[in-house]
Amino acid sequence: MPELSPRRRRLVLAICCMSLLIVSLDNTVLNVALPSMERDLHASTAGLQWTIDAYTLVLAALLMLAGSTADRIGRRKVFTTGLVVFSLGSLLCSLAPNLELLIGARMVQAVGGSMLNPVAMSIITNTFTEPRERARAIGAWGAVVGLSMAAGPLVGGLLVESVGWRSIFWLNLPVGLAALLLTLRFVPESRAPKARRPDPVGQLLVIALFGCLTYAIIEAPEAGLAVSLPFGAVALAALAGLLWYEPRRDEPLIDLRFFRSAPFSGATVIAISAFAALGGFLFLSTLYLQNVRGLDALHAGLWMLPMALPTFLCAPLSGRLVGTVGPRVPLLIAGVAMTASGVLFAAFDAETSNGTLFLGYALFGIGFGFVNAPITNTAVSGMPRSQAGVAAAVASTSRQLGQTLGVAVIGAVLAAGIGASSYRETFVSAAVAGWWILAACGALVLVVGFVSSGRWARGTAVRTAERLEENEIRQTAGAGV
């Protein structure tokens, strides 16, 4: 990528952030609309889970393919294709006449979304090459997630109450079109110096792993173990296949050598844990506020502000801290705050009092606001720039896999606890196990964040980067011969 002026770099960052805005806004807006979709489409709890997980599942399965493809054929080319497909999928979602076609349209959206965030992060990584400047750019990127969380519930609630749930998907169309035109005009094309070959076997194994695992979890409460266990077995076999097959390829879809870096491995675990907590938190909160408290979508969106605003305010602060003192402090703050929030709901029934409900939401918002920037920065900072797309895609995959598992597990626990009863009668007691799971996710962020951010961990990152670069030089020299 050619060296750009400071003004042009800021413009590229803004364009990339637009893609993140429509993807993350889509998820937060959708959560507010779930009860309306449940009534209109006659959906069960499992059906509501699939409206979210069909998207995040396809996204998680294709992100690494999109990242490596962008490095190979051109990042701008893949990014613009993603904008077109995502916008088309959004239009199809708004026209879906039933739950099954809505889930299918969400999968089309996800195919486009898989080409946006990891590719945009790769563009940012190759645009902002100075570490401190890159950390600040990633902090701004993280602030967009906070903005979407702040604006999504309000905008979604207003649209659902005034126009209907279908209108939430219209938001993506003008933003997607503007981002497409600006990308074609201002974002230069770039690609990795050495193209990575496709890995169709690895891609199929990833799809089998993610898809069968999610299906087994979501359908277990209704279909029973006789149906879900075979899918769990296929997921386990796919995982074993990945661990056996991928190290034997010169250019695998998932380069397992990345995980020799403790910060990279830690960032992966933290991303899965934090986003599992986010997915479960939003799912429980939306159903509680509307189906138990009886709030309309707009007032439920207002109640989400105590979580959304701290996320928006803390994300850029986290980026600055990562750039000045490293990732440990933001990760510790995130872990403590998210754990405290989960414990408040699980042990003290925070839902039952406005004061504790507000505090629980605020604590979670603070924790999630601090966690995103160190995940992204750690995932890409120790890797060779030529593999930035793949490294960023692994981090993004971890996020989406975490959110998928969070909705699947928490939804399954909730459905099993409620059974044939009504939400209003049994929700608080049925949700206790789910809140404890979210507290455990926060504790994992705290512990892994501490372990993976010390001197020993940084040493493993340096050694891993050196080995990757040496291997890349040998492969390049061999190709030249």
C-alpha cells in the first residue's frame, strides 16, 4: 500500500469504520426487535436464537477465508464486494415473509459481512504502520462498536415502534452505498506480497465444527440429546481433523503457529469469552425488558443506555491505554467489571430493582468498552504485516464464534429453565444459571488477560513473529529458485 498523507489515512479509517458501524449496528438493532419478530413470525426461543446465530455462525465460518482471500486478490476488491452483498442481504431481510426466509437472508448478510470487518482491519493495519498511531486508530475503531451499542437500541426501538421491525434493515442501505462510493474513490488497493493458496478442506472443517456445535447447543432443549449428540460428535471430529490436517499444509487456513504466541492465544480466548458474554447479555436483557417488564421496544432501548454509553466512552480510552501502557490494564478493568456485573445479576437478582439493574448494565458496559481494543491490537501487533489479514480474521472469527456460543448456550439454558411456563413467571429464576455463565466469562477475561500480557508472554510473541518471518523468507526464496 502506498504511503498516504495523515488526512488520507484518517479518511481511510473513517470509511473502514462505516463498514463496522453497519455490521455492529445491525446486531444491536436486531436484539431490540426480537420480541416484535417473535410475535409477527410466531417464533420460538430457538427461532429467535437462529435469527442471531445464523448470521454470526456464517460470519465466523467465513472470516478467515475472507481475510486470506483479501490478502491474495486485493483488500479493496473484497471489501467493496462485501459492501454490496451485505446491503443486498439487508434488503432481503426487510422483505422476508417468514422466519425461515429471514434466517436465509441473514446468512446472505453474513457472507457480505465476512468480507468487511477483517478486511477493514487489515486495511487499517497496513495504513497505520507506527505502533502508537495504530493503537489509537484501533481505539477509534472500537469506539464505533460503542456508538452502535448506544445508538442501536434507541434507533431500533424508535423504528420498531413507529414503522415495524422490517425497517431496522433499511438502515444499512444508505450507509452501505456511501461506504461503497467512498471506498472506490479514496481507499487504495493493497495485497500481501506473497499470495496464500486456498484451503478448501480446512474451510469445510471449520464450517462443520461451528455449524454442528451451534446446532447441537440450540436444539438440545427441544429436540433432546438423541438429536443433538450426533451433531456434537461431528463437531468434535471436525476439530480433530483441523488439528491433524492444518499443520501439514504449507499455507493453512488457520496457521496454528500463531497460537505459539501467548498474547495471540490469550486474545483469542478473551475475544470468545467477552463476546459470548455480550451475546448472552443482550439476549437475556432484551427478552427480560420486553417480555417480563412489558416495555415497548423504544423504552427497552432507553434502558440499554446505561450499558451502551460506558462502552462508547471507554473504548477510545482503552485504545489510548493500549498505546501508552500496553493491554494489561484495560484487560484487568474489563475482567473485573464484567465479572461484577454477572455476579450482581446471578447472586442478587439485579433485574428486580431499578437501581441494581442500572448498576449491572453500567458495569457490563464499562467492561466491554475496555476489552475490544486490546484484543485487536494484540492479535495483529506481533504478526508479520504480510499476514495481517489472516491474523485479524482469526481475531474477528473469535469474536463472532463467542457471540454465537453466547446466544446458543444462554438461550438453551433459559429455554430449559422456563420449559412450558411463561417468561413473566419464571424468567428471573431460569436466568440465574445464564448470569453465572456470563460471570465466568468475565473471570476468564481477567485471568487470561493477566497471564497473557506479562514479560514471558511478550517473549513468546517475539519468538513466534521471528519464526513466521523466517519461514516466509524461506518460502519466498524457494519460490524464487
